[in-house]
Amino acid sequence: MKRGSADVFSDLGLEGADELLAKAKLARAITATVKQRRLTQTALAVLTGIGQPKISQLMNGRISGFSSDRLMHILTKLDQDVVIIVRPRPVAQKRSAHISVDMPQAM
């Protein structure tokens, strides 16, 4: 049995795996922040201007209808800083995009 990497999307050979992983990390940060702040889906919908049914999809891990930009917008509405760092990759490393998400501390 082959052990998987930290990138399940690449392990599954999915097209756009880098983007899917980035969106999943952003969605996880949103979910963690919402739980930490004890916000309801309705409150998040009002805060972001996104309908509650779409918020429900997001909170249940269905992120296919969300762009990375939209997820970052939600995070900024939740008073989270979103930082994007662009730097040259080491020559020996394969081409990829990485997102590092510092998760909010539990109360």
C-alpha cells in the first residue's frame, strides 16, 4: 500500500489539484473561524452578502461553486488577513502552488 501525501487531490490525480487544495485550505480556515466566533450561517450570510444556502454548501465542504477569490473575500469579511507570497521555486522542486493557512486558536 502506497502512503499518500498531504495533497489528496494530487494523490487522486485530479485535474487542477493545486487549486482544489488551495480552496480546501481556505474553506477550512473559514469553517474554523466561524466555529471559533460561534457565528450562524445566517450571520455569515449577512456579513458576506452571500446567500445562506451557498454558505451552507461551504460549511458542509462543497466548495466547487466558490472561487479562491470569493473564499479570500469571506476570510477578509471575517477579519482575517490573507497573505499571498510569490517566490522562485527551488530548481529541484516540481511546479506547484502552495497555500499555508494559520488556523485560529480555539477558545
